[in-house]
Amino acid sequence: MDPISNMLTILRNAARNKIKRVYIPHSKIKLAILKILENEGYIENLKVVGKVPKFKLRVDIVYKNNLPRLEILKRISRPSRRAYIKSKNIKNTKPGFHILSTPRGILTESAAKKANLGGEVICYVR
């Protein structure tokens, strides 16, 4: 099973069912993706909790007028079919944004475009 898809599914299901707090198994890439979501205002109170070796990520989902800010959370690049994009082909998508895995780490599409970096398109967020 794909751990990133699992994390996105946990967040998507929690948002649909109006669950405020979720716990996700820890990994560095998941933490980087969640930090981007926190900076963009889709989640809040991101913390690493638990004891070695079973760390978990505690995430609070942001709601506005009793509706989740996370409308769409879609996995683009999968283990069975990878999706890559060159920096010159990156176009800012409105509304929402893509999260990319670049040689300099996990970035939003606008940050990757500014840094002139391409990479693997992980997911789309709106």
C-alpha cells in the first residue's frame, strides 16, 4: 500500500466526516507534505507525538463556517504510474495547488517555479 495515499485518504475522510483531529503514522515525507498544508492554512497544530519507534503525526483540520478548507485532496503520482513535470511546464493552478517532490525537497508548484526546479507531482490540493 502507498503510505502517502493512505495519509491523503485519512485527511480526506476526516474532512468529509467533520472530524477535527486525526493521527497519521510518521515519516519524513508525510511531515514535509503536512507542513506545506499547515503553511497554506488547510491544517493546524501539526505535532509529532508518541514514543520510539511508533511516532505519529497529530493533525487538526481547519474548518471555516462548518465546512472543511480541504475540498479536494488527490494523489497524482502513484507507485504504479509516476508523474513528473519540468520547471518550464509548471503553470500555477487556480484554485488550489500541486505539491512536488524536487531535488531541494517537498515544495509547492509556485515555490518550485521560482527556484526553477521540476520534479515528481505528488498531489493536488484545493
